[in-house]
Amino acid sequence: MNISEKTPQTKHGYPGLLIVIEGTDGAGRSTQIEKLREWLAIESYGVVISQWKTSKLMANVIDEAKEKNLLNAYTFSLLYASDFADRLEQNIIPALRAGLVVLADRYTYTAYARDVVRGVHPDWARKLYDYAPEPDMVFYLKMPVEALLKRIISSSGLNYYESGRDIGLSTDFYESFKLYQRKIISEYTKMEHEFGFMTIDGTLKVETIQNKLRSKVKNLISTGVLS
């Protein structure tokens, strides 16, 4: 099914739909996006997923720079912006033009939060992405730091950059993680109203969150505009 037949009006002007799920590390974004993709596929909609730092051109460059600890705040910002620009040109915009649903696991808002916490001026970060298409809907999975910490420890473990160790918040991994994620959450809180996030409690059961997402997405598809 070509979604352009059902969505005469989008925020970015392309016939497809751009749906974003934001949230801190461990908030459950990837799980929810995969379930949303499966549901949309069953409903006969074409779906493309775009994840943060997956550009074939830039992903390895970023990893190598991180391993060598070569990233200051603005280099960090520019490398991720390059990754985003490549994915936008190669994947996101072609899919939107084709009338598909693009599910973005993180979008520019991740950069706005991470870059600012690392010392980049908010206006500079926003100008860096001012060419980005406006999403039709942005979900924000909001979770308290303690819940995030428990989830991260029980799964992948603490990461150097996800814990903010690169900006010297604390020499203790756990304390650094909490300080860093609190700062990230603070930036997301500022953006909730600015960008009209649809905030969902990330501590809810997976299926409960998924049902909320599906309800909103179904309404968006059927009307062609946000409700």
C-alpha cells in the first residue's frame, strides 16, 4: 500500500511519513520501533528504519575517533551531523519521496541534547540541522535515571560515552552515568513543548507503550495530519 494515497498533508512536504522515537540510552526505542515496523508491515505499509550512527560513510569514522579519544564537543557534533546528512540523502528522503513510512530511531533532537550537554551552543546545534525535514510525529520515551541505570546494567553495561566520561563529570562510571543522563533528560524536557513531543512513560510495559504508539500512528495515517 502506498501511504501517499492516505496522507495528503505532511509536515515536510513529501508523500511518506516521518515518525521519530526519541529517548535516552536504555529507554526502549529500538524495541518499540521494531514492533511498530512489524505491525505496519502486517498492515501492508512499506517501512524503512533509520538508526543513529548507521551511515556507511561515517559510522566507522566515528567509532575510530571514539576509540582514539579524538573528539572534542564540536568535532563530536560535526561527525554525527555528517552521519545524519548521509543517511538523510541516501535513505530517509528517498523513502519519503517513495511514499513509505520512515521510523527514525533518534533524530536531530538527540544531537540537540547530547551536543549541548557537551558544551555546544544550542543555536549552533540547531543551525547545523536546519535542513532536516520536520517529522510528522515525535514520540519521547521518558524514564527516570535510576530505572535507566538498572536497565543498562542488566543488558549492555555502561558505555564510556553513554556515561558522559568523555566530558569529565565523574571518575566513577555509575555516578558519571547518572549525572550525564540527568543532563540529557533536562535537555529533552526543554524540547518537549518546543517541538511538540508526544511523551510516553518509558517505565510502562512494552505492550502498553506499543499500543499507545500504534493508536497515534494509526490516527496519523488515517487523517494525514497530527491530531
